[in-house]
Amino acid sequence: MSFLWTTSDLMAAMNGRPMGKLPEGITGISIDSRSIDTGEAFFAIKGDRVDGHDYAGIAVANGASLLVVSEAKLPALGRVTAPMIVVDDVLDAMVRLGCAARDRSAAKIIAVTGSVGKTTTKEMLRHILAPSGRVHASVASFNNHWGVPLTLSRMPENTDFGIFEIGMNHADEIRPLVKMVRPHVAIITTIAAAHLGNFKNLDEISAAKAEIMEGLVEDGHVILNRDNDQFETLEKAATALGIAHVHSFGASAKADVRMVEFSGGSSDAVLWAAVEGQTLEIQIGAPGRHIAENALAALAAARLVGADMQAAVTALASLQPEKGRGARHRLSIGAGSFVLIDESYNANPASMLAAIALLSDTQLADDGRRIAILGDMLEMGEFSDSVHADLAQPLIDAGIRDVWLAGPQMAHLRDALPDDIRVEYRENVDELKDFAVSSVTAGDVVMVKSSKGTGCGRIVSALLDAHPVLADGKR
């Protein structure tokens, strides 16, 4: 059997002590007792809302071969009879294990951060590097103080390419995480107005994102967005850290990987990119200029880690948008159909603009409507009223005539929109959900965009439950 970790290596890395008859090794690591697989170790992490130790018995019942528990919690586990490794603190032990995983790996490591596009770029890298070797990447958006060490701990020793997403809500969050990851290549997708409630301005956000450069290995590379207003600030930060290899992407004539031309369709796109003096025509299986910009960053990283570039370019044609990040569904309604675009995972002013442009570019049936269903952007702080109201002009410019809104902050957008736009406003998501299900018609294109915490994903789920997905499925 092939083990992710032998038990002896696991104990040595975590400085743990054994209890019971331990297995020879483990096949995986889980922190969720519900989804654990047979042969995996269950790490009983104490989170903000739940304590994994309370679910240790369920984990064993579901197939866990080993428990990693905290010394202080042993008395509460008296009835649980399972092999255990006892540590001082489970999260701290997982951090040590993650560092050990990084130490033993010969993989080329890429770390991704940015105000917008982190997960999309990470998933794009997973997709385009797969033809060139064994890829290990973060699951979903596991990009915080437990997600990063968990992803590191799960990295097999024979990995060729490791891809890690690193996020933050405050300053000094990226710094300790990237020092665990120690990337060969760091990408900052862009700097935009996200988490404004925790920062005074974009300069502070830029400084926080620049922390990712501090963990680069010696002679490492950083990739920056040449089109972003913070490019020079980030370039100076790289220089101050002694980073010799600074690369750029974007439409700027000075970009190292440059967007020469872009042609967007309803369900895909064509990008012409200049890479190392050669112009490549690239088919992308997902629509949107912002997706093409992420592709530039991904291709720049692929080149730096020695991937097969032709295979990477070819792979972009089969790229599919993810749930909550642009996934498309054609749904049956009456004798016709409508298109649902799911952008419900996250939102800030920059990603809202990209989503509005995506909706505007989507092909419309003669009798259909482009409908923007928008929920609140969270963590905007003192800027919240204005950034919500400021969405009015982009909606007008994009020709969106039907705008359905939910949440207290979206009231500011409602008040800013002119009378000739058909606005439906509800204070809460569930009221708008019921309206949306009963009001969509054949030919419509419906886009749902919000911060995840608003619950607007329930609108997507309700539409999917109420209307069958057609045979062509996602488009």
C-alpha cells in the first residue's frame, strides 16, 4: 500500500506520542469527520465554531484509522477507542507536518494571492500543469491559517508541481503562511478594493499582499499584474526584498506575457498572447476578459516552472468555470430555456465589474432579458455605502435593464439606479429567491453575484432545483 505518511514519519514531524496500536501509515488527512475515507488520519482541530475532538467518535465510525488529538482533550475522549497520536495542539502539529511535507518535496511550488482571481488562477494552474506532471493543489479556497498547512500536509512526496492559494483579511496573515509554503514562484493577480473594512486604502492592501514575496526561495520569481495601478508599488517592494526576477502580465506593452487581443464569446474566448516574442492563439473554455487575464498569469508561471507550454496552452481549451465562480447552466423552463451564471462565491467592486461585463457579453435570445441578481459585498467598512451605489453606472453602461437586489447594502444601489431600469429589491435573500424562481422566463440570462456570506448561493440552488438542467448541461 502507498502511504501519504508512515506513522513514524508522522510522529517525528509533529513531535507526537503514540496511544494504542498505530497503523503502519495513513493514506490521507481529513479535518471533517463526515467525509473522511478509510485509512485516513483525522486531525481534531478546534475551530472558531466547532471542536474536532467532539467528532472523533464519528470519524472513527466513518473509517479513520488514526486520530491526532490534543493532550488537554484526552480526558474528554475516554470512550473513544482508536489509535491516537497525542500532540500539544492539533493545529500547531499540522503546521509542523506541513513544513515537513515542504522539506521533503522536490516539487516546483507556486503560491497565488490577489484581491480577485486567486482561486480561478490556482485552478487554472492545476489544469494546465497536469499534462506536465503530478499536480497537488489547494482544495476549494483552503487559503487561511488552517487551509494552507492542511494542503501542505496532504502533498505527496512525489509531487511535481504544488499550487497554493494564500488569502488574507488583515495585514500579517500572508507572511507566516508563505514562509511555510516557500514558493519558487509567487503570483499577485491584482490589487483591488477588497476587505476595505480592515484597510484604509489600496496601498495598505498592496502591502499586505506583498507579504507573499517574503517567502520566496532564494532566486525565486514573482509575477505581477502590469495593468494594475499598484504595479510600481509592488515592483519596488520586490526590489527592496532583493528579488531579482520580477515578471509581469497584462495588456500593457511592457508586460512580459502580454494580451495582444481578446475576443470573448458567451461560453468561451480566444486570447492572442505574446510569450517570449511569439504570439500564441489560445482557446479558453471559459468566457470573460478577467479569465483571460488570469490565464496570462498562469502561463507565465507555467513557463517559469518548466512545464510543457504547448500542452498548457492546449489544456486551456477544456477549462470549465467552477461552482460559484462563473459556472454556467442551461435550464429548462416551459417550452424553452434560460442560462444561469453562478458567481455567488465572492464579491468586491472589481469582481462585480468583471461579472457585469460577463453578463453583458453573454448572447441573448430575442425575447430574453439580461438579469443581474446582486447581493451585498461584505467587509467594505466605511466605504460600503458608496461602493454599492457606484455599481449603478457600470450596470447602465453594460445595458443591463433588469436588476434584482437583496441585502441592506444593496439598498444604496437601488436608490442610485435610474427609473428606466427595472429594479426588484428585497431586504433578505430568501424573499428574492422566491421572486427569482417565479419570475425567470425563457430566453433570460440570469447572473447571481454576491459575497458568499450573504447566502445568495441559495438563489442559485433554488433555480437549479426548480428547473431541470438540459442535456447540454453547463455551457
